[in-house]
Amino acid sequence: MLDATPLQNAYQALLDAAATVADAATVTDADADADADSPDPAPPHGEWNADQILAHVSLVSAATIAAVANVAAGAHTTYDNRIALDAWTIERTIEHAGGNAGLRDRIGGQAAALCALAGGAALSDAELSTPAPVRLLSNGTLLADQPMPLRDIVTGLADAELPGHTRQLLDLLPGRAVAEATR
């Protein structure tokens, strides 16, 4: 069995950060008329904005759900995050979800589904130990191209992927970069 608590907590932290960034953007937009120099939670050049980060997380979550469901169904599976890095697919996902609030709702549903499938008694230890061919890329760098147990795919989401994107979202907050630079 897999304890889904770390995965639930990682998703909740990401969704809380996304809501905080969305609220900051709303305040910034409302204050823009009053102060032309107001900060904008826009990313640095070449980085993703909040919607793009959330679309990427939604695509990664969907791929993880598919891998878990395939193993639960007795089918062969693979795990490849390249589609979740594709700019056209990310923009299409934003459009289909209806923007930021829709993406947050979608990710919340995906989190519930994945935690239900991967946690508890839904999968045996043997199923969680099932190796799947994995290809993971980040910023054009190959991170993994080898078989991994399904358990490691799920725990990697909780331990690295979601916390990394949570930090990425929080880095979009106005004044955050300045505050961190002065520490």
C-alpha cells in the first residue's frame, strides 16, 4: 500500500500557492490604474506564467493517473512527460479548462482521483512495484530514461514535481524576488 497523505499535502500546497498567486494578480490588476509602477506577477523571460504552470501540472497529473489506471487494469504502461512540456498542448489545456480557476478545479479533481487510485487498497505492493518505462525531461534536460516502479513515479510527483511547481508559483508573487534577494 501507498500512503497518499504526502501526495494530498503536496497537491494542497500547490493549490494554495496557485490561489495566492491568483489573488495577488487580481489585487495587482485592481491597483494598476492607481499605480502605474505596481508589480505584476509575471514570470521572468522564458519562464511559465501561473496558468502555464498549472496546465503543465494538470497534464502531468493526467499522465500519472493514466499510468496508475493502466497498471490497475493489468495493462502495460509507460510514463513520458514530454507532452506536458509542449507549448501548444499547454495553451490548449488552459483554454479547455477555462483559465486559472478551471485549472485549479481540474487539478483538485485529479488530485482526488490519483490519491484514491494510488493510495489505500486500490493497488497491491506488487502493482506499485511494477516497472514502467519512464522518460522525464525538465528544461530540455533528460532527467530519466529508464524503467521505474510505479510507486516511484507517484512519490516523485509528491516529493519533487509538485513542490517544485509550488515554489515556481510562489516566485511569481510581487516582491518575492526582491525579498529573497535581500536576505
